[in-house]
Amino acid sequence: MEAGEFGQIEFADAQYCHRMDWFYAKSPWAVRETDWIFLGMSHPLDLLRWHLGPIRRVTAIGSVSALGRELGIVGPDIYSVQVESEDGRMGRAFGHYGLVELPTARNAIELMLYGSGGSSLAQYHDMKLKRTGENGAEITEDWLYEKRGFFFNNEVHGMHYGEFARYADAFANALINGTKAAPELDEGTDVVLLMEAAKRSAQSGMPVEISALRAEAGI
């Protein structure tokens, strides 16, 4: 994508789906004091902002899973969020935090990019990238074992260490090479506005304009 092989990204489809009964057990505040828009959904929404640029309009729906109803959570734990970017491109973010997982079929975090010249599917935790190649070939890059020592050097095919290792690596390279260490403050602010817009849209059943939230916040 960064080399331009996929052309312009025309649609981004991101998900983070993960059963969270273990999380509720260790963090009971998550049941009654917050919203999954600001927890798990922050990841796919961030990916949409990253690949589509600033977002103009957000439309979201939410519902509560059987697990969520059993625990009495305060907000939805299933979300589907549609976005329109400032330049008119579209994206979708999906999250489900009470599901029965099927890990060999779908990874917890996935990002599908549809471009004018090619497409790709990135999967985490499996560290796989499926993409289009020359003459219509489909290519699968599997980095799980080659990069295990870097991404999972203190755990067995786990979760967050690999992400943080990547963050630190990207930040260090930006310092060394004098390049932008994205995401910066403006992008982070955009993601917070995007999350709030998705929450309000799911509550009201109506689209929410990011510009209205920006004006409300005075930024």
C-alpha cells in the first residue's frame, strides 16, 4: 500500500472482535462505567481514520449480546459503524465483544483495504497479510514464525506485546530518520471525535457530522 501498488484506497473495512468475559472479570468497571466505543472499537475506528484521512460523517448502530445482557452492561457491546471521509471515500468498523470466537476463520483484528489497483487483508494475531500481486496473483505473507522473536518475545502468540513492539520500532525509526512520527495530536484528536460521533449516532439513530462535534469542543 505504501509503495502505491494498490492505488487509492477506496474502501476500508476494519474489525476488532473478541469475547470479553475474561476482561469483565478482571476489570469490573468496564461493565458499568464506560462504552465499548472507547474500548475495543477504538482500534478499528483508528484504522479507518489512518487509511481514509479525516472523517466527515458517521452513522452507527449498536446492540447488546447475550453476554452483555447477562452482565448488565450499560451500553452496546456489538457495533457497526459506517463512515464517510472528507474526500468522499467510505469505510466500516465492526466490533463484537460477547461473541463465541472462531479464531481459525477470523482473526480478532482484521483490516481489509480495497484499492483502485489492488486489495489486501491484514490479520492479527496471526501476523498474516493477504494481498493482490502481479497478473492477478494472490499472495499470502506469513510472518508469525519468522518474526515471533520480535513480536512475541515474552509470550506465546499473545496479544499486545507485538503491537507495542511495532509502535516503539516505528517511533524510533521516525526519530532516527527525521520523519513524522504518526499518529500525532491532530490525528489522535480526530479519532476521539470519531469515537464520540459513533456513540452519539448509535444512541440517536441519526448520522453525526464531525464538524458539529469539533465546533462543540472548540477545536
